[in-house]
Amino acid sequence: MLKQLPHRMKMNMTLSIKKVFERYMASIAWDETKYNATTLMEQWRHYLYNEVAWFNELDDTTKANPHFHEQLAERINEIIDQLVNEPPTDDQIAEINRLVERLGIDDFPYGCRLEAKYHIERLQQELKKKKS
């Protein structure tokens, strides 16, 4: 069913999955011990029904079809798997190292590009606070 959707809708779906996952992981500060799939799915449902246009463009028959939701769940898992396995860029690693040194804090683990992005933003905010 997903394959029959327009390309634009599939792209928007992928972006939505990434956005919700990124938001959720930021809300738990990328602490894997706090990860809760049920909470992530609750946030996904809220996002679908309240924030995106592409879901509203689907006909009611598609929305009610269990096969559609199975495929969507598979797509969510695929996207999340891609996100957590995408290594940080060399630029991200260099930026984290620079920020860690400037802040005088211990280095910390980060496993993927999205997590590195989160830490860069967090450390940049800490640096701004420190300068103020």
C-alpha cells in the first residue's frame, strides 16, 4: 500500500518519522535507558493527527486498513534503524571535540549523526550560557 502512495507523500512520511524520532530522543536526552517504544508511538500518533498534512490527505479506507498500518510500522522501524546506524560526520566529530574542549568537560559517547547533532546543539547552548 505504501508503494502506491505519491512520491511526495512518501517523502513527507519519511521526514515525519525522522522528526518525531529526533524530538522524542531529544526529550529523553538520548538516554537509551529511558527509551520507551510505547511513548514514541504515542508521540507519533499525536503528530499524525495534529501536525502533518499528508496524513489528512489519505482516504479513510487507507487510514482504517490494518495492512497500511503494518507497512507504516515497518517503515518507521526501517527509518529509525537507518538513523541510529548513520555514523556522525567528520565535521560533527570535530565540532563536538571543539565544544568539549572549550567547555572543559569530559568526552562522552555518541553513536550516530542524529545524536551528534543533538549534542552539538546542546553543547553550543551550554557555551552560550557560559559566555553570558
